[in-house]
Amino acid sequence: MNKAIKFSLLLLVVSLTSCGYRLCNPCVAWPDSVKRVLVTTDTPSSPVYAYLKDNLSQQSLVLVSDETLADAVFVLLSEKRDRRLLAVGNGNEPAEYELIYHVRYRIDARRDQTEVAESEHQTPFSVGDSKEVESRRAQVFNPDAVLAVEREAESLYDEMAQYLANQITRSAVGQLTAP
């Protein structure tokens, strides 16, 4: 690479970082009232749980382990992975499957102190409505490479978990920003 191109790239990087631009996944604007979050689930080995925690920490939010310190609580209520036959090939063998990943969650937001004092319920959180997100992917089935197909399915499920965590993060911003 010649010196002019290297210098141009360096100038571009410096100008982007100096104006506050940063890469993140997903980039969203959190309300000022949300600085510390708690993520809970009954299945801590869940990939959606791991990706959601990563997303929130990339957004400069502090992950806490105690509800009393949290401004918002993300509760992953259930996850379900499923596979459905889409097409049948010669000899009545499966030719294509649809992979489905379904997550049900809710987001509890901390109420302000005057609202807590006036309420007959002394909980500091307003419990959010249960919401659902789902991702679907098609997968071609090759009976001659069953192990490769299973490995591909796991890779697709992992990609879907990351996508669903991003959807939950984006949805949370809208929910926590709304009055």
C-alpha cells in the first residue's frame, strides 16, 4: 500500500474516533435513567443469555448481580428451539428443514421513588409485559453428510440466538424510553 492510502486510512480512523463514533452491536441510545442492568434466566447456559449480556455490556451498561442495584431487569422466561420439515426429496427423504428459535422475555423497569411510595405494592420495579421474539432459518438436508448438517444446524441456531439478543436489546430501549 502506498503512503497516501495509509495516511488516508489513518486520517479516517482518527476523525471517526474523535467525533464520538464507535462500533457496537447493536448501537442504541439508552435512556439516562438506565445505567445498571440485571439479566436473569433459569438456564444460564443459554446462548441468548450470553449474547444479551454481551450486547448490554458493549452498550456501556453495567451488569449487576443484585436486583436492588439494577435500573432494569431483563428476565428470559423461556427459550425453545424447534425444527420443522419443509420439503421432501426423492424417496420420501427430508430435503429441507426450517429451524425455529423462540424466546419469551420481559423487561422490568425501576419506578421512581414517589411512585413507589404511593403504591400499595412496595416493589421498586414495574413488571413489564411478556414479549416474544422468533427467528426462522431454512436448512438444506443432505443425507450423505448428516454430521455436517447437524453442525450447520448448531451454527445457525447460534446465529439466531445472537439475532434474538439484538432484537431484545433494541426492543428494550423503546420500552424503557416510553413514558
